[in-house]
Amino acid sequence: MGIDRLLNVSEVAARLSCSKATVWRQTAEGNLPEPIRLGRLTRWPESELSEFLAELKSRREGRAS
């Protein structure tokens, strides 16, 4: 098992093709995985974000059937 990469808000925004403000808003609303706080740093585990996106994709594909 490898070490999970931690993404900052800019990297999450780029992955989601949205603004950093949208990442913060969606996180506050509980629509994105809870980030890890390391002192003043806030980071999202890459694996959790990938799982979240995979779940959204599977829900979307389930509705299309």
C-alpha cells in the first residue's frame, strides 16, 4: 500500500474543473470529502477524492440505465 498523495485546494479545483471558491463551498456544504487539516494547511487525500468522483460517475450511469 502506497502513501496517499494530499491535494491542496488548487489541485482539487483543477481536478474538478471549478474554482477554489467552489471547492470551499462544496466542502462546507458536505458535498465533497472532508479535508485533513495539518496546522494551517488543508489537504484532501487523493484516494478519497478519486473514490468520490467514481461514486458520482456510478450514480450517473445508474440513472442512465
